[in-house]
Amino acid sequence: MGLGLVFAALVRVRPQAENLIAHVREGTGAFFGFQATILYWISAILGNISLAMVGAGYLGVFLSALKTPWNSALTSVVLLALMTAANLLGPRFVGRLSGLTVLLGLIPIFVVGVLGWLWFDPTLWARAWNPVHQPVLGAVTGSLVLVSAGLLGVESAAIGAKVIKDPERNLGPATVGGTAFATLVYIAACTVLFGLLPVKQLAASGAPFADAIARTLGPIGGAVLALCALAKSSGALGGWTLVTAETSESAADERMLLKIFAADGGPSPARKGLYINLALAAVVVIATVSPSAAKQYTAIVEIAAVANFAIYALACVALLRFTRSVRDRTLAIVALIFCIVVVAYSGEETLRLTAITLAATTALFVVMLITKALGRLRRQPA
């Protein structure tokens, strides 16, 4: 909630900035602005992969052969390719697809979060409370990154501030209200799951909502909910594929990425950028195939979360530089501390991969500076 208020405050104090990345660039300088742009692009690609994996998991309800690690990975790549093709039809088509599937996707959450309580087993839930018998603090910090990853996208309204009507007034309520609603829905739906299925079955499930309903309403009910969840993940994947392409396109326009990502001149996102983003996502999916789909999903989502929370931290720093308001500065400090804690508890492997990514983006920034300097030298008269 604090982060949502920070993003809203940034729009209020710097309404001329186009989006959250522009706020970071203006508030922290060119280097961190570059890092934020590239990190957001990378996290968007990883987010697309996680959505495709969710879709593959729910497809496994209908075709059990898809539950093997390699078949699941190939299915994820196919879903990524299909949503890339959908984006070639234009943003309007993708917008309609995402809007329709959002409604379908609410069905399994509503059914489980509301009707699931009729079959809720308190004893089953109690067994799932702390199955590895960790101290409370250890259990909380161990799950902090994944829980926080569930709320990635809280910045979406700020990213698209330039297309929001009266963003200075509407962005704050929209961000805070949306976050509050999503939090309540998540708590209700996820809590009841632990009272419907044994924790070991949940841990191994690629389609937990469908499995929970199949146990209560029978296999037909589970199949219907799996279909709804598949539609939701596919629609969200289509929308985020568009966001990813627009992010790389914007970076290319500002000479942060190669010109090949730049706009083609039409309303649709750059075709070459879409193809490259798809290829990168496919490589990551194949390279991270694991005997456990849950481990593969966790690794990908944690890296995406750390990248996003690094950007969120920079946004908090930007707000501290932009405002003297005690309220806004307090929000920024609290949210900044939260971001640091999330990153700190992300795990050694995730931190190592993030450090490698930051080193690579730093090298890319140096190359960009050298290229610009050489370009200026060439343009100077002899």
C-alpha cells in the first residue's frame, strides 16, 4: 500500500513525467534510469514466462502428458508464441482479449474464495500452517519474496499515467483501491485452499484452484475452473507481451537498446521486438527446465520480483528528492525499507543472478555512453 501511495505521489509532484521509469530517471540520474529501464524489460519477460507456466499447468488438467518437465516447458513456449501472434493483430485486439479473460479468471477465484468455505476443513488447514516447523520469523522471511511477487504490477497504473484521465486525482485511489481489493481476494482464496487440499498435494500442483474444486464439486467442476484459469493466464500474458514490447520499444527510442527494437511506424508494437522478446523468453524457459515445475517457477518469479523491487526502491529515492512533504517522505522511507527487506531475503542464488544482471547492464550503459560520445565526435566538423 505504501508503494502504491509512493507511485501516486510521484505523479502528483512530477505530472510532466510520462511514467514510473521517467520518474526514476529524473530523480536518480541517467545511470539508474537506464538500469530501471532494462530491469523492467527483463522482469516483464520473466513475468511473461511465469504466466505461460501457469497456463501450461492448467492445460495439464486436460492433457496429463503435459505435466512432464519438458512437455510443460514446450507448452509454455507455445503459449508465449500464440500471445506474440495475438499482439501482431494490434493493441485493440489484445485489449479486448485481456478484458474478456479477466472476467473469466475471476470465476475460479470467486468460487474457491467464497464457496470453498463450505468444504473448509480446519484440521487440514492447521496441518498446513507451518509444515516444516520453522520459527515464525523464518517462515515469514522465507516466503516474503514469493508473497511480494504476487503483488507485482502495483506500478501498472503509474507506468501508464500518461493515458489516465486526471492522473493526479485518480491514480492514488485506483492504485490503493486495486491493491487492497487484490490483497483481500488473495487472502480469502489462498487461505481456503489449505483447508481443501493437503499441503503436499498443493505444493506439487500445477493447477491448485482446479484441483481444489475437483475435490469438492467433482472433475467436471475442476475442468471448468481450469479452463477459466487458462483463459485468464493467457489473456494476462497477451497484455504483458504488449507491455514488454512497448518497454523495449521505448528503450530503443531512447537509445538504451538496439534500433532493432524500435517502432515500425504503425499502431502495433515493433514486430522485430516482439520476435526477439519471444526468443529470449523461450531460451530462458528451456535453460531453466527443472524436474520440479514449482522450483522452476519459483526461480523465475523471484528474479522478476527482485528486479521490480529494485526499481521500486529507486522510485522511493526519486520521491525523496522531489518533495519536502513530511507525509510523502515518510511514505517513501517506509516503502524503501520494505523494498530493501524483500531484496535482502530473496536468497543467495537469486541475489547472485541479480548481481550478474546489474553488472551486465552497467557494462551496457558504459558501451552506450562510448557510442554516444563517438557519434558526437563524428558529427563535429573537421
